[in-house]
Amino acid sequence: MHPFKKLGTLLCIIALNPFIVAPALAQTPTKSHINPKIKINKLEAKKRTRLSRKKQFKVIYHPQPNPIPLNKHFRLKIQVQTPKNIIIKDAQIKVNATMPAHNHGMNVKPKVKRLKDGIFEVKGLLFHMPGEWEMTVDITHKGKKDRAIFIVNLGMPKVDPHASHHHHH
């Protein structure tokens, strides 16, 4: 192969690929490195935002990794707000999860740590079975107690032939 031909191919690749930059610029990640799947779509955000039962608090959670894995430890970042979206920094929370259909909970006890800006990190969560998990977040703030409940469907096939007893009207 002629040496110039090789160079020509290389130049062609560089010309076609704007993301190959001089190493000095490679320190700043370009947009192409940001995984587009991470964008939280509105539907997902809606599923992960709940008013507590007495409508005293609004709870938002973000799992890491996302989506929640089966039978692997995951973490949650949880934020507690007033119903008018004001962040509550000094609330206390407890997190638990059970499987209503199977009448049992997790085999692990999650630990909650308060980070700055009213964000809680919950570690040590593990959903060891596929199916419907009910995740509860108990909030205590200034003498008020309330609970937000999230339903997490884990690792179930999208189409469930037995779903006929759930009436869709």
C-alpha cells in the first residue's frame, strides 16, 4: 500500500468525524459523550414523583443505575418538597419496599444519608425478584408524618397474558 494513500484515508476519517479532535481538546467532553438515554422523559419523571398520602409532601426519586436492576444493589437519590415544589432540607425519611403480591419485603435494610440541598441518598436497596414492588418513603418534618408510595415494576415481560384480570376501562 502506498504511504500517501494511507494518509489520505486518515484525513478522510478526520474530515468525516468532527469528534476526533486534537488530544489537548479531548479533556472537555463533547456532547456526544453524554448518553442520550439519561434524559429523564416527562413520563418517567411523572412516575417518579408522588404526592404523599396526606398531600403534605412531594417526593421525587432517581435510581442509580437507572432503570432499577434486578437482584443487584442500587441507590436512590430522593428529594422531598412541599406540594408547591419548595425543597425541604431538614426532613427525615425512611425507605422500604415490599412485594404486595408475595407479602414479603427486601432481604436488606436500606441506609439513608442526607446529602446537601435536601437530597437523600439511600443505599443498600436490592429487589431480589421480578414483579411489582411497592416502595414507601416515610417523611417526618416538623411534627408532620406522611408516606409516599411508588410502584416499581421490575423485570416483567412487557406483555403479560395474565393481565386480563386488570380491567382496562
